[in-house]
Amino acid sequence: MSHVLREAEWSLAREAAVLSAKVLSAETLPLSQCTDRTLACDVAALVDLPTYETSAMDGFAVAGRAPWKIVGDVKAGTPMHEELLEGTAVRIATGAVIPAGTFGVIRWEIAEVVDGMLTGEVLARGDIRPAGVESRKGEIIAPVGTTLSPAWIGLLASAGHDELQVTRRPRVEIILLGDEIQLEGIPTDGLVRDALGPQLPGWLTRMGAEVVSLNYVEDELSLVVDAIGEASQRADVILTTGGTADGPRDHLHEAIAQLDGEIIVDRVKVRPGHPMLLARVGGVSLLGLPGNPQSAIVALMTLGAPVIDSLLGRTVKELEKVTTRNEIKAREDFTRLVLGNVRGGIFEEGEHLGSAMLRGLAHSSGFAVATQPTCAAGSIVAWLPLP
């Protein structure tokens, strides 16, 4: 068994999470189904962009010197196959192919036409968009690991692609542990309304994963072992909530041991979210989230997001820096993740930040990462955005 990171420093725990998972296999999908998916390989342009020399404006393509006799029209998508003769011009639409022999394009709004004759100022190759000015055929225009926004889809379509190789979405099975969970309605008799089951699938989907199962399991060791063992046969990631500490009903460590699993990170020196856990069971990543709702999301962002990024083959990006508006205090030797928002590069701390609270999370767009016991107002800290 490899060395276990116990009470790990926050950034080291994230590095361990990145290294703990390998990229999944690829699948080929139609371009229309690739939005928000991750490229499994570099993608090159199949044609020059633009493919043809085209007009940048509505106007007139002219040959030779003024005046020019207007001899026809060139529409976008309908090229003129004859060479444009000296002393002649054709009306041309934006994006239409430039006829051979063209000197330049006169914009519609500055052209002067009298009795079929055109005059106006024109520069050599004026308002002509050269072929290949955006990219050349064979040029890599989308690197492996790119998350495909609608803009990327448009670019790759224009470059001639009908389908793409993308990394398979990580399959996640969620196991929510606890005897005190009430699934609907107003909680009574000491029970608490489940707030993680409804929200975790949304976060995971935004991260690029696919939630294939969500199960509620009582805090009985045999039930926990069975649930994790079964999930390890189907999932790429198992995500559990609760049971990560050392209480009499916390069975996650023992369950991992009984399944011959390997713990990679056991607790992270961060608040909230300290008793989080990362392990491998049956070759599958297991992420143990604390039971308190905000602590669970901190753990998901600390260890879960790097694991999913690695499975998708995404490049790990360095966190942006922001400036604190107010002083932030943290526990000695602990990193503190503080919910809030960034406005104009300035971090503003949220309210209702207790580990069991969700109101602050609902009003925030990410976490400031405070690594010192005291970060004075105006300090520079890392910014961890929520998905």
C-alpha cells in the first residue's frame, strides 16, 4: 500500500487527487452532442479558414481602374467562375467568393452608381478576407483536454468536422449514509432534511460527470460494505456522504479496509471540510464527503473536482488571484475556504458560513482560499470558483 496523506495540506491533497486518477477512454459523437464534453485528442482544421478568399463587406468587387461597368452579382455560396475583366465590377455580398481578377472591394455605402457605371475609392485588396487567415488546413485549432463550449462547436464545424472524439463522462454513484436523513417534507422527530442528495448531481453534472445512481444507506457496516462493493463494479467514481470521522456510526474507513481498498488522503487541513477522504476501491476512486452540507461541498471542490478533471483529461489550471476586501482569519496551520463573490477583482465574504449551513453557498460563486492565520484586508489570495 502506498503512503497515505494524513492531515494533508490543502494544495498537496489536491495534487494527490489529480495524480490518483487516469484519463478515461474516448468515444466518437456527432458534433451536435459534444457541447460541454472534453476533447480526447488534438483536433486539426480539415480546410483553410476561410476556405475561400471572400468579401469582408457588402459592396462591389472591381477590376482595374475606375469607372467600372456593373456586369452582374455574386451571392454568398454562388461563386463567379469567370474572371472579372478590367473596367468591370460585380455586386458582391459579405462572405461571397472573390472573383479572379478582382483589384479590391468598394463598400456599398461609399459607392457611387450612375447609369450602371460605378465610381469610388478602392484600395488594392481592400475589404478582401484572404483564405486561411484564421487557420490553415492541418493546423491544430483545438487541443486535447478542451471543454467544448458552443463557440468551440461552431469553430470545429466551420473547420469541416462532423464528429469528434471526446472523453467518456465519468460515471458517478452517490451513496448517502446516515440514519437521520429525511428525504421529503418537513423533518420531525430529530431527523434532518436531506440537502445533499438533491444538489450533488447538479454539481457533478456541471463538472462533466454523469450520475448513474443515488442510494441512501443506513449506518450499518455490512450495508456500507455491500453498497460500496457493488458500486465499485459499475462506477468510475464512488461518492459517499458522512461516515468519514471516528464516531461509533462512522464506518467508511473500516468498509474500505474490508474491501481491500487503498486510502490516498485521510483528512485535509482545511475548514470547513476537514474529515474528507479519498481512496481507491476495486480500481475506482472513492471520495468520502463529510456529512455537514457546506463541508461536503468544500470536499467535493477540494478532492472531487481534481479527480473528475483527471478522468476527463483536462489540464489543471492554476487558480486565479483576487484581493480581499476585509480581513480573513483562519485556524493556525489550516487553510480556510471562505464563501463569497468577486466583484471587480475584489473578494467579498458571504454570510451564513457555518459548515452545516447552505444559505451562504446559495448566494456565493466560489471560495477564497486563505492559507495564513490572518489575511489582512487587501491581501492577495487564490480564488476557487464553483462550477
